[in-house]
Amino acid sequence: MGRIVRTISADASVVCSAIDGKDIVGEIERIHKTSAVVTAALGRLALGASLMGFGLKGEKDSITLRINGGGPAGTLIAVSDSFGNVKAYVQNPVVEIPLNVLGKLDVRGAVGTDGVLSVVKDLGLKEPYVGQVPIVSGEIAEDITNYLATSEQVPSVCALGVLVNPDLTVCQAGGFLIEVLPFANDEVIDIIENNIKSMQSVTEMLNEGMTCEEIALKALDGLNPNVLDDFKVEYRCDCSRERVKTALASLGEKELSEMAENENTEVLCHFCGKAYNFSKQEIEEMIKR
């Protein structure tokens, strides 16, 4: 079970959400059997989606982050509900590439930089809000920061980190998202910038025993911050047989007819790996409808 804590400055001009997502990223590695660099990449995207989803207002709202930079990992997707619960998928779960020049997992190399980060917000309206920006980094956090500044005109700072053990299990995973509201003055912005410069990486802070509450308060140090929210979050897939059946029914007659040639059709959920089986008769009934 992960945890998100949101803090707010005394003048309400800056909000910081921080997440401890070790269990979430651990579940990603367990389900998708990812290599170390893909665990880091997909873990960062999932934590970023969780932090962004946590800010949505409606209970049924959701946000989907999709990134494909032409790297060997292919397409990465993360979906969060408005409570920060998240699920994720990667096209190619196993990528083996050398460490980067800093001797760390080369997330940029796995993701690539020739593509876009797209964000879809389903806010219960007639049409979802869709925004996309060119990838500027491939390291995920910088790309989320760029998206918020470019598409939503929200000055922000996003930091994400995943530390993977030699046996491929997850040692630490977390992040924070600072959002500066339009009425924040220059002094507030200067304080935030100085705080960021003095902070260690997210995984280093978690390794030293800092909680996500302490990280969120540290990010707003000097602004008399208070804790606004404190929620438990988890890796949560909301797939069901009915949802899969609806998706199958939306396929064309040609595809369904091909499926009906088999006595049984198995459909796997991309996000959790759960298998759903449909008989030849069920598929034929979908064709008739």
C-alpha cells in the first residue's frame, strides 16, 4: 500500500503532493516481469500519473498518461483515478541496455526522445480533455513538468525516482509534484527554487527514512505549510468480465467471426494479466447483436 500526502503553503499559493510508491512499483514489476530499467521507467510514469490523478475533483474522474519516444520499451501507459490509485502497462517489459554516463539506469535510453507525451483527462464531460507535448527528456518527470507548463499553463516541479535492487525487486520509489498557482509572488517562487536546489533526490530522501509527509513539507519549507490530505494509494486494476465483453462487442464483424472459429477465446487484461474466457456461442451472440 502506497501513500500520498498533499501540503499547502499558508497563503494557499503553492501545493505539493508527495508519494511513497514502493509497493505500487513493486506490483508493476511482479505483474509485468519488467527488467530493471523498464521498472524504473514505468514506475516513474505510474507515480507521476498518481500524483496528477490525485488532484482531480470528481470521484469518477481519471487521467491517462501515454509516452512513446521510439525507444526499445515501446509505448508506456499509466492510468490513475482521482484517489491516486493507478495501473500501468508497457509494450516491451524487458529491455537490456547499458547504464547511462552517471552509472544509473538509462530510462531516457529505454523510453527514447523522438515522440510525445499525451495526457487524457476523463472528467465526466461529453468528450475527454486531450493534450500532448513533444518529449523533452525521456526521464518522465521533466516531461510531466513540461506538459503542465505548456498545456495547462501551470508552473510546476515534478521529481520522480525508482531504485531497483540487483535481484530486480524495488528498493525505493516515490516522487513529488509542486504546483504554483497564478497569484504566487516572486518571493514564493524564489523560496521554492532554493528548496529544490537543496533537496536530495527522492530515492535518497526515502532511503534516509524520510516519509512522504516530510518530503512534501520540506519542499514548501519557509512558506509555513500545512498538511491538506493524507491518503493510502495502491496499484488497482478495475477490469471486469463485463468491461472486456463490451470491448469485444465493439469490434468489427470480421474480427468477431475469426474469433468464433475457435471453441474458446481468451482475452488477457494488459494491466493486471487476468484472463477472461469467452465461448464460441458467446462470440456468435455478439455478432448477431
